[in-house]
Amino acid sequence: MADESQALLSTEEKDILPPPSLSSLSSAKGTKGRICPQLRLGLAGGRPAFLQLVSAFLSGIVITLLVQFILFPVLLPSPSSSSTTTPNSNDVLCTVGSGCNDLASPDAGSTTVHDYPPPSPTNNYPSSFPIDVGYPGPTPTGGEAALVLTAPSYPGHTVVPFLVSPASLPKPTKHSSIYDSEKEEDGNSEGRFDLFKSWGNLSPWYTVPSHTFGLPSSSPSVPDSCVITGLHFLHRHGARYPTRWSSYAGPASFATRLHNDTDSWEARGDLEFLNDWTYKLGEEVLTPFGRQQLYDLGVSLRLKYGFLLENFTKANELPVFRTESQDRMLASAQNFALGFFGWPLEGKYHELVTIESPGFNNTLAPYETCPNARDPAKGDRGLSYLKEWAGVYLEDARGRFNSLISGYEFSVEDVYSMQQMCAYETVAIGYSKFCELFTKEEWDGFQYSTDLYFWYSSGPGSPVSRIQGIGYIQELLSRLTNEQGKGWNQWSSLNTSVTGDEVLFPLGRSLYVDATHEVVVMNIITALNLTNFASSGPLPSDRIVHDRAWVTSRIAPFATNVQFQLLECTRPDVPPTPQIRIIINDAPTPLTGIANCPSQVDGMCPLSTFVESQKELIGGTSWEWACRGDWTVEGGRGWETVTGDPPARP
């Protein structure tokens, strides 16, 4: 009974039993082979305790397995997998605690929007914060600036403030003959690569070296023994968010594709930032940097040509500038005016806002009334060339990126969108991680892709380029000749309700400023017959043509500007008649493609010669045929033009 009662002790009582001593163990073996009661507790009478020990051990194993299954499922094989499955080249083996088994954030690729100002601020009391409180202090003005006449050198625009470029770019992974060149791309001739000059039409405008377009001895400053009598200034809007419409790729579409698959992909290495990256770009309106561009452009023009305002004071008139109704066009014009005139603007000039919408004739948006320009087979011919070239120069980048992501496969279009994202994010928020991903050679490739696209869609390689540019040239000739829209037998994008009104379209002024889009600037350059820009065309889509004449970042970047300088000279090599010359982003261009214009060192041409030659060029066009005619062109190399004209009328 004592032994049985010992075996029935509670667990707590068992835990405090002293262990048997060595002496008791040695004396436990009696002569008759009996086992002492203490040992019988763990064997015969203690069987339940033994079973509890085994049960606890097995339970621990089961709990450990359950925890591992719940927290680290990637370590367990998929039920559908087999031992003969070959891993995908993009897969990476994950280990416990490595962190590589975390998918992208569900917010990756989503759109981040900040609507400012608040719709109904609680402290909106405008009457409590008047602007004009009196006591302005002295307000006399000084003399007007005339830098183009007085300064020993021309004030170029060579620095892009507030925007940050990567400290370094990756080195090329393999050598390709498509990048072989004896001369660096634009911006790299001095051994220093400038990323901002490699974005084509998305580049911020900069002063192009004065020799670039073919006049090695000229400068944008006024030539010796000449004076400026007038200026017609054409400029593009400033940096903006992406447009709603895109022929190819597009940052918003790329972000949407990423966001739609966040439950299946994960990026690493140089692409790890994509795991929680969000899309922060708006649509079409100016960015803060774009506003600054146009303000600075206005300041720059006032410093160079402010003296022309003296003519308006003498005539007791105000200048009339023009822009279009799109938000970014109106905002660009207003920011330009603030830079040129200063605040407040009232009483200093007039801004004619023309309607940009289908059905409205507008020389600054001619595509709105040219049906063939909206036909992709005619007006968007550059798309096929861009796609072909992108497949060539982005092959290495696509391979690199696909090795850094699981669960998603980048297409060439995705990779091209990432290059666009670099440019758009930089001009919108100041810096972009996407810029760090591409080599210098791949940025040269991106630059060339924009050259291809615009050469064939808006430049000399487009069959609807010249016809869209002649409307503005007709207006220019009316201003130059003081003819109020007379003598034009050709239909065009002219809006006679504007050009026939002396108030809306004044003549005989010394300063005109018009705002437009990059495609229209290219149309006008083509229509003027500035053949030096077409000298290296047509452009191939399987390799880069170095030293090409058509480089979009030089011709039509954000805030691009064209000066039509009017001059009078007293020098033996120039006739004693009014002269004209054209300066694009501070680089003079030859006018030798215009009939009878001489090969003059500074690019000047007698104004009368220029006018008559332009009238002849306009007379050779047909709006009805080019914009409304039933003609077709073969895609790709099947049909080419270097003059911007459609096929001849049968």
C-alpha cells in the first residue's frame, strides 16, 4: 500500500521528491533481486509519467511544424511541383529571414494625388489680406535693357536650376556596334555627359552652341554694324506632366500595369524601389519647373530686347501676344508675361487666347482642322520607326531588369516607359530613381528614338508637316509686309476672324510673341524650308546616325524658342535693305534652303527675298490635297520624303 500510495502522488508532489542517492541505488539490489520503491515509481508504478513525457515531446514537434508552415510557407514545396521542375531564370532562392519572399506593396504603381489648394479653407478671408494697402514707396523706372546690342557676349542659358541628375550611371553590359561613334552625342563633346540634353522633346531648353546648325562664325548677338528693328518670337510651353494621349508607352500606362499585378511580383537590387513606388504625375498641366522656365524666358527676353518697348510707348499702343486655350498654353503665356513685364500685368499688354479644339482654325494648333494629320498612317508615321529602334537599343536593359524582378516580365515598351518616367519625374518632382537605371549609351538611344519619331511624324519625313506649318508663315508674312491677310489663295489653318481684325492682329509692331507646341515648331521649321535640318535624312531605325542634323532636344525641347530677328546693317557684305535671320535656341541657322537667300556668315537674308521665296513655297502647297486628299503612303521604307510634303496629286 505504501508503494501504491507513492505512485499516486500528484504532479506537484512528484516534482519535489528528492532524487535517489548513489548509496540507495547501490543498495537497492537485494539478495532476492528486488527493486526499491523509488525506482518502481519511474518504471512499474510510474508508467503515466513516462507517457506524459513522450506526449509532450511529440506535441512540441507538431507545434514547431505548424509554426514553420504558417510563417514560412515559401520553404514548403508546392503540391503541383515535381522533382524534375526546372526553375525559372528570374526566380531567386529565398532563405528564412532574407526578406526576399515579401511581394511588392499593394500600393506600388498606384497614383498619388495632392489637390491644392483645399476647396474650402477655414481661414479664407481675402478681404482681410488686401494686396494694395498704399504706401508703395518710390516707383520710378529706369532705362530699358538691350543686351543683344550692348553686352560683349551673349547671355546663354546653360544651367538647369533645381533639377538633380544621378551622380553616376551604370556601365554598359555589352558592346554593340549601334553605339560606335567617333564623336559623342550632343552635350558630351567636352567629355561630360549631360543627361538633361538626352530626353529629346522632354529636355529642358538650353542654349545650343552657335555653330551647331552650320554657321561656325556666327553668334546670336547682333552682327557688327547692324541694329535690331524688330523681333518675332515663337516659343513652346514649359515642362508639363504627360499628356493623356500617347502613341507608344507612357508613364501612366506603365504604372497601371505594375499596380494591377502587385500580388504577384517583387523587385530587388536596383529595382527594389519599385516595391513601394507610387505614380506622382498629373496630366498635361505645367509643373512648377515648367512655370519657372517660362518666367525665366520672359525675363531673358526683356533683358535682351526690352528696348523694343520704347516703340510702343512712342506709338501709345500695347503689344499683343498670343497663346491657345489649353491650360498649359495659357499658364505658359502668363508666366512668360510675368517674367517679361513684371507684376501686375494689367495695362501692360494684351494676350489673345485662341481656341484650341477640333473644328477651330488655329495656326498655333493646325492639326485640329487637318484630318490627314490625325490619321496615324499619315500623321504618326514615326511610331513604327520608334518601336523598331526601341527593340534594338533596349535589348540589354530589358534583360537586366527582368533578372531583378520575379512574377513580372518587362516588355520593351515597359522599359521605354521607364526612360520617359525619368524625364517626366525629374521635371515634375526634381529627381527620379528611374534615371539611375540606364547607361549613357541607352540615353543616347532614347535621344535618337525621339529624333526618329518626330522626323517621321512632325518634321521633314512627315507627309503632313509642311502644310501644317504654312499657316503661321502666312501670318508672319502679313506682319512683315503690313498686309492684313491679303493675297492668300491657299486654304490653310489661318483663322481670318483673327487675321482680318486689326485689333486682334495688329500690324507694324516691333515685337510679337506667340506660344505653341513642339510639333508646330517642327512643322514651321519644315515649312520654312530650312534644308540644313534635313541634310542627314531619312533616318535609319537600326542604328544611330551620329552628327545628324535633326536632334529634337536642340530643336523642340520644353520652352524651345525661335527668334525671327529683323535688322538693318551698314556693312559692305550686306545689302542696305532690311534683313532677317532665324535663331533657334540661341543658335543662328543658315537660310540657304530658301530660294535666292545668300550664304551669309551670320545667316542673314534680305527681307524682300525671304518674303517672296516664302510666298512661292506656300503657293506650291494645297491644304485641300495635303489635309483632306484621299492619298496613301506605304509604311516604313516603302515611301520617303525630306521636304514634309505628301505624294504629288495624280
